[in-house]
Amino acid sequence: MLVGLRESYDSESLAVNDDAYHLHQEEKELSRLEKAADKEKSQKGEIKLAVYDLQAVLPVPMGQTSAFYYKSRLNCFNFTVTEIGSDKTVCFFWHEGLGHRGVNEIGTGVYKYLDACSSSSPGQDVVLYSDNCGGQQKNR
């Protein structure tokens, strides 16, 4: 059974898509300006600025020889938080037996980082930036 494919577009739907695209571009530029302002504040010591990301899954053991081909691998995860300005990086590393790559694990890493910040610099504002790593699963 074939699914019908929309081949003709009316000018109204194209205008809606065009408006959404321009709005997206404006928001992207505003977020870049905001991040640049936060970088300046960070360099002056007014705030603590950090970015965080979840690295791709790391299968262990890893190797190029055929001996590893039939071995069971353990998936490991690395969540990093890097402070802009001080170049300090904190890594949270775990394997699939301890957790997955969901929002709970990401939230725990962010919480532990913020807890450490509140101990080392009480009262200082912390600004966090990330890509879209809330669990990294878009199919649910």
C-alpha cells in the first residue's frame, strides 16, 4: 500500500513555514548574544558559566583485532561539565549496570555539579548551557 505524498504546497503553508524559520533564526541569534554576554560576565568573575554534554556511548572493551568481535561489551557513559573561563572540567562516568543515559542520570550529574559549586563558591550565580541532551532519546 502506498502512502500519498503531498506534492503541491499552497502559498499559505509556505508562508507559515517561512515565518517559523525566520522566528527560529531570530531566537538563535538572541541566544548567541546572551551566551556572549554571559561569557563576559564569567571572565569578570561575576558569574560561574558552564556547559555540559553527554558523550556518545563508549563500548568497552574496544579494539581493532578480531578477538573483540565476539566479546560482550559493556556500554559506558561520560557526562562532562566544563566551566568557561577557568577551563575546569568535571566528568561523571558510569556503565549500563549502574544507569542509562536518561534524564535522571543527567539531572544527577547537574545536581552534583551545582552542589559542588555551592560548597566552593556560596552565593555565586551559576549559568548552565547545554545542547539538547535531556536523555538524548527523541523516539519516546
